[in-house]
Amino acid sequence: MSMTGCGSEGKTIEITPEEIDEYVTEKLGENQLYDVSQSLRFSKETETYEVVEYVQDDSAVLHMETHVTDDEQITRQFFYLQGVPVYIDEMVSSNVTDLPFIQRRIYLDGVNVLRAEERSSAYENELAYLEYDEVTVDIDQYDIERPKRAMLQQGEFQMSFEEFISIPPQEYLILENKESKYDVALFIAEGDDHAFLTDLRENEDAYKGRPVFITHQFIIMQNIERMLFIDGYFTDEDTTEEQPEHTDAE
């Protein structure tokens, strides 16, 4: 396998679909060790979006994104080799189509579609027994950079401080992006006197709208999964202190 430059469109890799299958099978093996991180869960109206990132040797191997709306749930796995996307596994569960369950496999050389396959059924448990049919896919319909932006809290996922909401005995830190309309509600542990939270509380009106980066962890409380605030900092000020990294998913 060798890398080839492709101008502003990105890098390509010389690889076949068969080699991609071997690579994906290897990376899904039980002997693989990953650093696993989870993005914030971004919400707007009846929509949620989140990403899980799997990293080896400081390089992302897999991004798993989940996008849920009233009409459908889409789960995509983006696999990377040598830093370029080579495979997308997409599962769609729809409420508005005659065949609500669709699975696609898309093989890439980093930029171009090498092969795309699809199978669909009225019943999810039938999918595994169906053969794939080759289809034509426009790679431009996939925003491959979106999971990275979610992990880095950039672009439409750049969050700004909005307010605190108190629902005794619970308290939440509310963040939002005015343009994309995404927001985030982070649970604050009882008695948490983190300096960043204290600063926000003491200057709530002055800090409203300031961009922040938040470190979090998902926890289960009373059978409900919550995003727990861990750390944070303003992204519009210079600092020489080491910034917090993503917390590994539980």
C-alpha cells in the first residue's frame, strides 16, 4: 500500500476492497487495544448527535457516530488507515420508508468510492441473512469530518456558556451554539466546587456567550445516563497551562 497526494481534496491510499475487509476485521478483533473517548451528546429539538472515538498510537482508527431524529436513527462507523478514511459501515433505521432497515458498506481510497454495497429489509433481524447489492454512492453526501469536529467541539459543535439550571437537588450547566442550535446539559455533582464552575456562577451574566471546551464523563444515576461535568476552560483566552483531554468512555 502506498500514499498518493490528491491536492486539496485530501490523500488517497492504494488499496483494494479485499484488503480493506482484512483491515477492518483485524481492527474489530478481541485482541485490539484502544483508547476510547466519547463526545458530548449534542441535542436540538428532537435530534441528538454523538461520537465514540477509538485511538491507537495517537491516531484515530474508528469514529462511531449516532444521529437520532424523529424519523430515523443512523449509526455510522468510519474506519481510518494511515490517517485516511477507507471504510464506512452505515445502519439506518427509519420510520418513514417501506423498507425501514438499511445497511451500507462503502469502500474508499481516502477520497474516492471503490465499491458500495447495500441491503435492506422490513425486519432488522433479517438483514444478516441477506446478500448485499452493489449500488452507486456519492461520497459528498457523507460529512467525514463531522465526527472529528464533534470530538474537538469545533464548528457547529463549538459550545458557549448559556446558564445554570437548578432542579433541586440537581443542577445542570447549559451550553449552546446559537448558529447550529445544538445544546448540551451537563449534570453537576452535588457539592462540586470546581474553580471553573465557581467562576461561571460568580460572573454568570458577564460570561454568557463565551466559548468553552468541556471535559465530561457519562454516568448512570437512578437508571438514567447523564453527562457529568469534569472540567472546562474558556477557548477565547490564551493560557500556558495544560488543557484537559477527553475523558475515556466507561
